[in-house]
Amino acid sequence: MAKTVIEVRKNANENNASVLRRFSRKIQESNIIQKVKGSRYNERKESKLKVKKATLKRLGKRKEIERLRKLGKIK
């Protein structure tokens, strides 16, 4: 995400609360918070190689358990 700079300067006869209010409004208008919240839980997909390796490992374990069942070593 590109950096966005939002600058709010205090006017001569302005109090801190109104400066803060203007800053908050500019932040909301720029949609920065929505973009950050939207990408917070975004996860990348696993690579095809990683999926294949996990599948082969799972199938290997299944095959080994079945072999041990046939030999009567596990119930």
C-alpha cells in the first residue's frame, strides 16, 4: 500500500479539538483506515508445491496406519 501523507495545520483562532476533528475527517475521507482493516486478515494462498507435499505426507501417513492395522499392531 502506498504511503499517504495527511497534513492538517492549526489556524490562528482554532482550538485543538477542532484541529483533531478536521484531521479525523480527512482520514475518513481518504479511506486509509478501511484499506488497512480490509488487508489485516488477508492471507496468501499456499503454493501448489506446498499443497502437493502436504497431500503426499497425509496419504503416506494413512497408508502406514492401514499397514499397521493389517499387521494388528494398532486397533
